[in-house]
Amino acid sequence: MKWVGKLLAGCAISLMVAAPVSALEVGDKAPRLEIEEWVKGDAIDLAKTGGKITVVEFWATWCGPCKISMPHLTELQTRFQPAGVVFVGVSSEDIRTVQSFVSRQGSGMAYTVAVDPSGKTRIAYGVRGIPTAFVVGGDGVIAWAGHSMHPGLEKTLEEMTAGSYDPKEAATRFRLIKSYRSVMRKEDYRKALPLIDEMIKLDPRGRNQYEADRFHCMAMNIRTSREAKAVADGVIAKIDDARVLATMAWRMMDQEEGYRGQYDAVALRSAEKAHGLLAGDMDVLRTLAYARYLNGNVASAIELQKQAIELATPEMKPELQADLDFFAEDVP
């Protein structure tokens, strides 16, 4: 079995809570959309939405986490369309690249898409990482900002369309979550760990990711690292989101995260549970494939990776094939 110094090229599962989001905050006025061309759907002017809600997401064709979020955004667009909510994905890439990509996605990207090659819109929104989404109310004010897969996006849309959204409460919640993200980004795990229970109370829909963060904080903090393995199964048992479990597994298998190859067996248990919850998902399959490979089951890794390739979009297949070739090098 080869020691792997870094994550395979195919790893595209994102870390939702620790990622930076934007310089803008809830309550700020949303900048106008500086769009060169609308690739799919009608043009949107945030000053003329007629009081309707707009979700502005920043993404790119090369961004793995962005691709993962597309089915979720499509589902939300379909669900909230009767309430007049419009989703728009903004890319800073060239028009041909985006047009080709959107065409291949078909109904898998069923929302408005625009290109801003100059990056004016992205800069105006202060985007620090992608995918990042903003919920803009009919008054042109930002009601929520965060990772496109974060449950807060759905929660905010539910509240706004039901008329129960509280701007002051949302602003307070956003500032506290942003502070937590900052601590995680700085890798101050000793400071972050005591905050997790508070974050779950504040942001209950993010519970799964916070539980995964709990394990990460314990494993990375030298004072609690010995306890991490002991509590790992308990943390995994609390998480019922396949993508969070898969992300947790990738973290443990990535040598650059600092786990030093000591948690491969735990990663396998996390990946196995993710597969049990969402067996037909490409990213879950590739996660389990890598986990089984690291735990010595090369034959199973190869079979799972082949299944993942069958489910992959054309642009993703080369990356997954490279991973498959990597596994196959260990076959006698």
C-alpha cells in the first residue's frame, strides 16, 4: 500500500463551516449585479425585483464544491419558485467556458446563470471563497450569506417566504457564526471547541457539521487528541448527513490536514455510514473507495470508483479515472 502525501485529485467535497465567506454582512445593501452576459434565464436587476427574493451564488466550472451544490440549488429553486424566489449563479469565467458547461448540465442546473469575466460583481460582494451564496430580500438588503450547501440558506428562505424572518435576530446569528468561522479558519481549535455546543443551539440546522468540527478540533488539539479516537464513533453516530460524513472522512484521509494517517480506520467508518445513507451518490462512492483503499481493500476501492465514474459528469470523469488508475497500481 502506497503512502499518500496529499489528497487525490478527485477530492471535491467542501468544508462548509470553516470556509471564509464574504466581507459583506447580513443587513448590508446588496451591490448591483455587473453582468456581461446572461447565459441562462432572464436578466436580473436587484433594484427592480418587485419585492421578490433573489439568491446570488458565486461559482466556477472548475470548482468541485460548486458542482456538488448545483443539484441542491436546483431543488431549492424548484421548491421556492412559486413564492417568486429566483436563483442566479455568477461565474467570473469566460462566456464560452460557462456556456459549454451549462449546456452539459441541462436540467441539473435549472436556474439563472450569468458571467462576469471582469469580476466586478464578485469584488463588490467581497467574495473570499466559492461557492458562496447571498439571499437578497425584496428591499435589496442581504438577509443571509454563506456556503451554498449550508442549511442556513434553506432556513432563511423558509422564514422569508413564510413571513417569519427577523432581520435583527438573523444579523446577530450571522455575526456569531462568522466569528466561529474566523476561529476555525485560524485553526485555534482550543478556542473553538468550547463554542460548538453554543453554535448548535444558535444554528441547529448546522448540527451535523458542528459535530464533525468537534471531532476535528479534538484531533488537532494536542491536549485532546488522545480522546479523539475514543469519541469518534459517538460523533459519527450523531451525524445523519451523508455529505458531512463524507467530508469528515476526507479530512481524516488528507495528510495536509494534519491527521498523519492515524485515523484511516475512523475515516472508513464515517465513509461507510455515508454510503449507507446515500449509496448512489458519486462523491460518497469516491470517498468510500479511497477509505477502503487506505484500509487495504484495493479490489473494493476499484469497484466503487468504477461506480462513481459511471455517475460522473463528462468533465469529472478524467479526475475520477486518474484516481482509479492510482488504485490499480496496487493490484498485483
